[in-house]
Amino acid sequence: MSRLFITLTILAFLVHAIAPLPARGAEEEFNYDESKVGAYTLPDPLVMQDGTPVTTPMQWHDKRRPELLALFENQVYGHRPPKPTALRFDTESTDDSAVDGRATRKQVRIHGLGGAGDNAAIVLTLYAPNDADGRVPAFVGMHLFDASAAMPVPGKPLEVPVAEKLPGAKLLEVILDRGYAIGTLTAADFCPDDAARFREGVLQQLYPDQTGPPGPEQPGAIATWAWALSRALDYLGTDKAIDPTRVAVIGHSRMGKTALWAGAEDQRFALVISNNSGCGGAALSRRNFGETVARINRAFPHWFCGNFKQYNDRESELPVDQHELVALSAPRPVYVASAVDDGWADPRGEFLAAAGADAVYKLLGVPGLDVTDQPETGKVVGQQIGYHLRVGKHALTDYDWLRYLDFADRHPKPAK
Ligand code: GCU
């Protein structure tokens, strides 16, 4: 073998070894090259569809916010199911010696969701600290932890070493010790995350004549999960341990999309957290980087409303973009977080959506993100809009949770 051949073979191996790993779902057609993103023009959150500029907080609240919400309902997520009029809460179990006596664990079945029959229920699993002085703030989300685990871990230990000490598997204890309750819902209870089965459960009960993927403006799974989070909040308003004016809605990835949409639709959520929510969440749809609208609609036809499919490969025709979803949290605190090795979710697109919401916060008189450049890895930026980019992969980690706890601590609202 010639020396040249050996050198070329080693070179080829090295090039292959150091090439970025294809991200989740990545195939040839997806772009991971910033220089190939292409030009795009974002819709202005402060200009009405008819071209009228929005210059006062009152115009935002009375005109532009409802207009944007309706556009997201009609074109992206679908209209949420109706608000139930006769909800019932059954506490199925209570254990006040959970987490080594630190917490009370409750499982609450939420019935009376409406529609024909009453055969679907949402089950909330809640851990609340025992030594609280009054009502506590809470985090609630979909799939935040395994509700069946004896000692759940609500975030993965970060796999990349960092200088600070992280709680790892003790994350639940840290959240409780810092004075927060945490509750989770599980999709399978009421709207399974499966294109063939998503109607089984509450959607079948509410829309008994419908089959197949969501109709043009019908709720997809994301809208249904977000609506269920509002029902969990309905329950939390009746639980003496919880301060319902300080409930944060939080989610990772598909459930991060859900958290943003829940916060947009239900302004009772006091704080909104999107962890690596990507396409259809915080990432701008118009940026050609990582997952695309066409791919998400193809792979997950049950997530969004039927109308969203019109925008496959035609993102520029969308009447909204995802910075306006972030803006629908305004003026409440909202946090968007990205991970470096999560190209599929487009970390830069997530940052730009947070930045694109800033003008709305400013109009409402509160400090928003306060920076225009994506911060370096590991740096937290922003005031009422928070953002960080961390090392590592697509995951909700203990590192992220510590940032969210600090953010929630910075935004206290007095208990009533
Ligand atoms: C897939 C999907 C993403 C989603 C992710 C997740 O990768 O393409 O949009 O965020 O699953 O929920 O983990």
C-alpha cells in the first residue's frame, strides 16, 4: 500500500469522524448550514393584517393579540376544545410521606371534560412540598416526569460536565426544597401521541363523528394537550397547597410547543417555559434550518390542524411566525432555551423568535430580552423574556431546570 493511499484513507476517516452527527430525523434534504438559510421576511407582530400599525398597549390587547391568536388557531394549531362546564376532580390517592417525607404526592382524576359520555379523564400527578409556609407556586407540564415512578426525575442529568454542581437524579428534591410544586399530565390518558390513535379518548368523546387527521381548524394533539393543561390549572385553583396565580407551564420538545401554545391560549399561566421546542414551537418556521413545516406535518399529521399542511414548503405564506407565538405570552415572563447539539430544533431560530417578541414587551412597558445577538453557550440573558443556549443534546436537563428555578424566583407574585 502506498503512503499516499494510507494518508488518504486516514484523512477520509478523520473527515468522517469529525463531521457533525446527523441530527434527529436528519436526512439529506435538511439544511444545517447557516450560510444556506436564505433570506426571509418575518411578519411584524406590531402591524395588523390590514397594515395598521399597533402603537399602544390597548391596541395590542384589544386588536392585535386576538387577531394573532385567531390566526394561530385557524392556521397552525386548531381551535381548542370547548371549556368544560361541569368538571369534577377526584383525588385518587394522597401520600404525605413522598420523597422521604418532603412532599405530598397526589393523583387527581379530572372528569367531566364534555361531549358525549364521560369516559375519558385527565390524570394529574402532583408533588407539593410539605414544609411550605402558605400556598406554593407550581410548574405544570405534559410528560414532565414518569408518573408511575417511585422517585421521578423531572429532567435528565446533563451528560456534559460543567463547572457548577448539578442535582442529577436529586432534581425533584431541589425543586421541592426551593418551594415549588410540580405536576405532570400524561398524553395517553386523554389524547395518545399516535397519528392512528390520537382521537381515542377525549377527542372521540367531544367530536364523535370525526375520524382521521384533524380537520382544517380542528384541534390537533398539541391543541388538545394544551387545553388539558388548562384543565389541570382549573384543578390547581381548588388545591389549598397551590397558589394558582403562580403556575408556570413548562415543556420539552413537542411538549415545549404545547407549553407555548397553552400559555398563549390561557393567560392564567403566570410564566411560560419552552425547552428545545423547535419547529412549531419557538423556532421560526421561515428559517430553513433543521426540521421543516413539511417534515413535521408528514411525520406527525396529528399534531397541528389541517390548514397548517397548506404551508408545507410554503412557509413564507404563513400569516404568522413563531416569534408571534412567543409574543402571545406578553407581558408575562417567558423563557426559551436551546441546546448546542440540537440542530434539528434550530437553536438560532429559537433565539430569533425570542428576540422577535421583544418589541411587544417593550410596547407593553416591560423589559424583554434586551439583547439582539445570540449569547454564548452557558450565558443566561433577558429580563421578562429569558434565553439560554447550553452545551449538549436535545433534552430537558437538570442544568435547564436550575435556570428555570432562578427565572421563576426572579418573577415572584405575592400569594393572595
Ligand atoms: C421529533 C420532532 C420534533 C419534536 C421531537 C420531540 O424530533 O420532529 O418536532 O420536537 O420529536 O418531541 O422530541
